[in-house]
Amino acid sequence: MEKFSRRVLIVSKAGHGQAFSLAREMLLWLRRQGHTAEMIDAGSDNKLYYTPDLFLVIVLGGDGTMIGAARRLAGLAVPLLGINFGRVGFLTDIQPDNWQAHILACLEGNASVRPRMALRWSVLRSGETAADGVAVNDVVLSHGALARLINVEISVNKQMVGLLRGDGLILSTPVGSSGYCASAGGPLVHPDFEALVLISVCPFLQAVPPIVFHGSAVFDIHIRQGSTECCMTADGQEGQILQTGDVLRVTGLSGAVHLIGEESSFLEQLHSRGFIARMVGS
């Protein structure tokens, strides 16, 4: 079989000694195999993410490290392989002790790819785009430093959903549904679906119930008079301060993230993370 030289980027969790050591070992091994490999720390943007012929990104860390890399690669069709050095491992599902076989399978095109949706968000101010970006887990709107209510008007596909006064709201992907979404009382959504979940956080009086929408839905969240300082965060890693009159627009990005690995079944993941209790003796 003809061997191809691939361009590979290794992303290592910043400040994690074991992840760094293994990333260095991978780097040297890949170069000995004739591949072009580079290594960077996670946590900041880097032009190497956007190299035109990038074939594979290997992420060493936990789910947070994986989400940060996936957000930068959303829509670029570059697959990500996660090596788990975290605690949860929903996205980084490969254990460090058998990394060579998994990387070889990726390089030879023998690894299955799992497309996952992401979110595109933008902040509209006086009719202009003031900021925009991507989220893999969720977009969250919340109050600022003072624990006061936000006051927002929510519409989807230009149809009014309702008014919300409360601590905030969450728009989640299926991948993110097991995070803050679940903690706030939202549903667990199978990651194969393309859906958007709307959750209100500690609503005052009239509540907007948890609702699941199609992944192509377009949400407009208007910041109304009476709101205190509002903060928008993407995946809990990037944020913006919103003003009265701003509109936060969020919609789905179909198949934006490509994951590689031996993903366990959805129910097995829920059992292993304690979302569903196992039967005694099972």
C-alpha cells in the first residue's frame, strides 16, 4: 500500500505534564513515519489550526480542551482525535496507552468519523455585527456580577416564543446537553441528532419551558429595558458583554465538527457518568 505524508497538528492541554510528554513522543514518532507534525498548547488561537492541507488534529486533554480545539476547526472538515487526560471523556474517548494504533487508523483512512453539529452566534448592535463566533456545547446568556434578573424577548424563525425574566438562558447542542443544559433541568439529547435545546435558568414568574427545536432554527434574543448587565458565553470559554437593545442571534451549524474515536454507546456514556443508575448486579 502506498504511504502518504500527512500534516498533523497535536494540541496538548496547557500545564499538564503527562499530556505534554506524550504529545512530544507522538510528535517525534509521526516525524519518523514521514509525516509533517507540529505541536501547540491548547487555550489560545494559533494559525496552525487553519493550515490548508491539515489532515488530522490530535487533542490531548479533557473535554474542555477538545471543545476549544473543535470550536476553532468548526466547518473546516478536519477530524479530531481525542486522547483522554481529563475526568469525563465524552469527547476525548481514547485512552493514552494505545495511541499508536488509533493514530495509524486515522492516517490510513480506516477510522470512522462522527459529524456533530455546532452553533453559530452573533451579537447585533444597531443593525451591525458587533461580535460573532462558534460554540460546540452551548451559548449561555446570564446576568453579570450582580445577581439581578435579565429581561429578554425570545423569537425563533421570526416567531415570538415569549418574554423571559430570570437568571439567564441556555441554547445547547446535543453534545452539550449533558453539561449545563442537564444541570438546569434540560433533556439529554442523543448526539446523532441535529437539534437546538432552549432552557431558561431560574425564571421569575412566567417560565419558558425546555423546548427542543430543529438544528436549523434561528434564534433572536433581544435584550430589553430593565435588564442588568448581560453576559454571553460560548462553551464557558469565550464571552461578550451585551447592552440593552442588542440582539443575540444563534443558529445551528450542521456537521460542523468531525470526531474520530471509539465512542461508547450513548446509554453506556450516561450510565458511566451517573446520569442513569445501573441495576444492581449489572
